[in-house]
Amino acid sequence: MTVLFCGVAGSPRSAKRSIPSGCVRCLRYFELIRAILERHGGSVEKFIGDAVMAVFDVPVLHEDKALRAVRSQSRCATRSPSSSWRGGSAS
């Protein structure tokens, strides 16, 4: 199993200035991230504040699970709303 953690860098500072429309944009962003992860064979286990924890190889086994995690993180990084994306994975 491969686990991927990623979140929006700098979001605690921007959350203090957030307005309701910003919250809606953030929710839409996380739906986009979920779709990217699922497209690469990942499953979102939980959202933790501004971060996402996803697993690869559950429930379907893939020999290239780590590569799938890296590819999905790379795709998520290009979709970052207005902050940079930070993330990492562990097999």
C-alpha cells in the first residue's frame, strides 16, 4: 500500500482572511483533487484541514502503486488554487 499526504502550503494564513466564497472555492478544489486521485487509482481516506490523505492499492491491487501516487501528486500540483502544493508519499 502507498499512502499520499498533500495539502495547500500557506493555507493557515489565508484561512484567517477567508470569506464564504473562498470556502466554496476550496471545497470545489478538494472535489477536483479527489477526482484526480481516483483517476490514478487512489482512494481518499480523509481530509484533514487543508490536507488530503489518500491510499493506493486499496481495494484494487496495482503493481505500480507508488508511480500512480507520484503521478497524481504531480497532477494535483498543477491544479493548486493560488498557493503552492506540498505533498509526499510513503510506500
